[in-house]
Amino acid sequence: MTKVKEYFSLPLHVLFHPADGFYTMKYEKRGHTSIIFVNLILFWISYSFQKQYSGFVINENNPLDYNTFLDLLGISCMFLLWCVGNWSVTTLMNGEGKFRDIAMAASLSLTPMILVFIPATLLSNLLILDEAAFYHVIMWISIVWFALLMFISTLSIHNYSVGKTVATVFLIFLAILIILFLALMVFMLIQQVFVFIRSIYTELLYRT
């Protein structure tokens, strides 16, 4: 029971004392690496729950066409893109955070949405259309809280000033766009090679 309490104490500590929480995570080595995967899974569950079971006055998704595993793939890709982009940029800008620190801080920053999405979803089933604004306000508070934690985590683990952190976050998003562009180019190149090989194979097949 004590180990379970210690395991979940760090996300809750980061939630209300982000600067101190990220500092103890990095410099006092508090928290296990498995928190990264646990928080990602918890966020996937809460996000998928929100998408599928929101009240009918709010939910625009068709449950019959919804694929929760696509959500897991998307969440994992976006998480990895942020970590790689963050690590790439901050390595060039003398950041002090390692890849593990970046990944753990990003997963801990998901805590507000993990805690809010499911209760807000349950609440949405009790609301009428005129009361839907309450649901949206709650959801946006958790999202803004997440963004603030992401900003503070970048500031804390890399030991940056506020101004340098703002510039770094901008460069991280730019790096993510570059990575996506390069990935798209590689995908298109592989597709073209595959089409070329298939056309040669078809040509040889007909000639024989």
C-alpha cells in the first residue's frame, strides 16, 4: 500500500506544485520510469471514454465507427513527436534535461486531463443543451492546466528562463513540423519504390 501511495504521489504533487514536483523528479530522481507508460495508458483510457460516452447533446462521434486503438496510436505518436522534438531542440540549446526527464515530465503533465475527462464525461450525461457550457469549461480548464504543466516542465528540467522557454516551445513545434514533413517524404519515397518494384514485377510476369 505504501508503494502504491508513493507511486501516485508524484503526479499529484506535480499537479499542485509543478515547479517543485519537476525539480524533485529530475534532481532527486523521484518517480519510476514506468510512470511514463502508466500515465499514457490512463490518458488513453480517459480520452477514449470521453469520446465514446459523452452525453448525446455533446458527443458528435458515432460509437459504431469509433476505433479506440487508433486513439492509442495517435496519442503514442504525438507523445513521441513531442519528446523527440523537445530533446532535439534543447540539446542544441544547452538544455539540462535527458530524454527520460522529458518523457516523464510530459506524461506527468497529462494528469489534469486524466483526472478530469472521466468525471466530466459522466457529468455530460446529466446536462441539457443549455448547460453544455459547464462541460466545455471543465474540459478547457484541464487542457489549459496540461499546457501550463508542459511549459513549466520545459522550464524546470532544462533550467531555462521564461523567455528562453517560450522560444524553445516555439522551436519544438517547428521541429515537430519538420519531423512530420520528413516522415511524409520518406513514406512517399517508400511508396514510389514499392510501386516501381511492383510495376517491374508485373512487366516480367506478363513477358514470361
